[in-house]
Amino acid sequence: MTTLVDDNDPRIMYTGLWFTSGVSPEYHNTTHGTYAAGSSASFNFTGTSISVFGTVGPANLYAEENRPPISMYNLDDSPAVFFTGPLLNSASYHYQFYTSPPLDAGIHSLVITSVNMSNTLWLDYLQYTGVNGKYGHQIFQIS
């Protein structure tokens, strides 16, 4: 069963400099953003996989050095995985930043960290495959 977790869910723990925003294409019309290196968001879940989705904003035309946002993903004790967002002319919503490899069923911890201080890192929602349906919104496909 797949569960979506909105960026405003209290189970996501934010540290550092984060602010809230959002527009209608985003899940629940909300996002959390940071432009501060070292700001992080952590989430514990019981499941077998997890993905992170966000918004890739347009390139910052006013920045001295226009660099894409870079984020780091630490899952349990695995080596860090880095994601470099593209530089786009317009926003792209529901953009997949990270997907875990298949995991053993159990409790896992994911830490998302902003690496650079250029364009804003926009976190929209997490999606994980759980072993029970206790939390979040369930996605069902009816055929």
C-alpha cells in the first residue's frame, strides 16, 4: 500500500531555516522551502520503499551565480545519495528528487539535507510503501 505524506505533516521534523509556501499544482497546495545549506528534514516510516517529491522552481535570474539546488538523502546507514535539480525557465511540480532501493520491511529513517545556498529546495511530499495503512492517504487504482 502506498502512502502520501504532505510536507506539513507533523511527522516530518524540520531543522534549520525552512519556510512555507505553495500553489495549487502542489500536493495540498503546500511546500516547505529552504535556501540554507545544512537545513534538513527527517522522517521515520515503516515500509519497504520511499520517494521524495518536490517543486523545481525557475532559475533565479537575480542570483550572482545561478546554480541548481542540490539535496542529499541519508537512508538508515546507507551511503548518502545526492540530487541536483535542473535549471528550468518555469516551475516543474511533483518532481521526483529521490527513490530508495527496495528495503527490508521494517522501521526506517530518511534525512533530507539542503547542500547549497543557491536556488530554493522545495519539498512537497513523501511517498512510501508501507506494511500497514495506519497513517497518510492511501492511493488505490480502480480498474
